[in-house]
Amino acid sequence: MFNTVEGNSTFYGLPAIDVAKRWADESAEGFQFALKVPRLISHDAQLVGCERDLDALIQFAAVLHESGRLGPSFLQLPPTFGPDSATVLESFLDRLPGEMQWAVEVRHHDWFDQGKHEEHLNQMLRSRGSDKVLFDSRPLYQSPPDDEIEAVSQTRKPKTPVRQTVTATRPMLRLVGRNRIELVDRFINQWVPIVESWVQNGLEPFVFLHAPDDTFAPALAKRFWTRYCDQTDAPADQRSAIPELPKPPRQMGLF
């Protein structure tokens, strides 16, 4: 079984509270939802004047939190949101309830300067107990696309520098792969010992595997978990945590 899901749907529109109650009731014990902050807040308002939408998000998240089903909710900022808006981000983070866990993904390249802006962001998150989202799109861009879906994905996903920075207790890795999931192996092999080191240090990492065609995402996630078990000598009960998956249909190539 999978024990978490990235709540990408909440980015496009926040469901009614009853939906949160249904998610809590229908999910297994220990399952956690990582909600994505609605784009009305992150992209349209860019964190300013969005109190009503933020209150709605917090109320929705509270239902999952009270049932033990809430993972770290994450704020994905647009590429236009740079270090010149750092005080806006600080003020926003200070409005978030401390009993819930939060993570931030930045995409403006000035946040990755290996200098004052990057350290300011890291310290901002550390001081508030917020995690930094670690985004890795290298697998997607390693070679020309194999099909139309990959071609579209390569026009949309950012190429931000890859980091391993941990700022709180639940580091979040978002790894964007390929529809030919075997092409992701060398990147999985890089990340597995890093994730294992987090676990050994008492952290609770959240790892999300993306494929241009969502059909391939479960198989990619299982591939990561299998490599993790192989490289960490995991016991048999952990190895069987994800069941056998049906083989997805192959996409027709354009190239």
C-alpha cells in the first residue's frame, strides 16, 4: 500500500469540508494527505490579501489533522516570487497554525544563489519549523521526450537547481521522472542513500514520484521503494508494503 498522497487537486480548488471528512473516514490508519496550497493563494494573490482563502484551507486541513490524516501541507511559489518578496513570505508563514506542518517550494532562481538569499530562506524555514521542498526534474530533462506527454511536460516543469537541504523534521522530495521509468534509475540510486540518512537521523521524509503520464507514477513509486529496500536491507514485511501493480499501457512515441 501507499501511505501518502500529494493533494494536487487542492491547488486548483479547495473541496467542501465534507470531502475532508470523507477522506479521513475512507483512508487507512496512518495514511496522510500532503495538501497543496491553492493557487488562489500562492499564484493569484502571491500571499497578499488572501486571508479568507487561507482560513478556508486551514479549516479543511484541520479536519484531516484532527483525524491524524494530515501530512505536511506545502506552498508552491511561482517563478515570479523572488527574494524581493521575502518579507511577504515571512508574514505568511507566521499566520500558519503551528500545530500543523508546512513546507515551501520556491522556483525563482535567485533563491538558489548559494549565498544570502538561499541562506535567508533556509533560516526563515528553520526558525518556523517548516520544511523545504526538494524538487528534482533532472530525470525529465536528461534526454529528448519519448512521447507527446513528455514533450508537454518538458515545457512546463521548472529546471531549478537540486538541493538536499533539510530545514525541519519532514523533508519533502518531489522527483519528476519519465514514462520509461527505467531511465530514472540512476537518479533513484542517488536519492535512496540520502533518504535513508534522513531516516537514520530520526526524520520522517515524504517522497513523491511524478511521471509525465500519471499512469506510470505508481510503478515509479514502487521502483523507488524497491531500490530503497534493496539498498537498506529492509525486512520482508516492508518490501511487500506496495503490492504488485498492473503494467501500464505504453504510450505511442512521436520521435
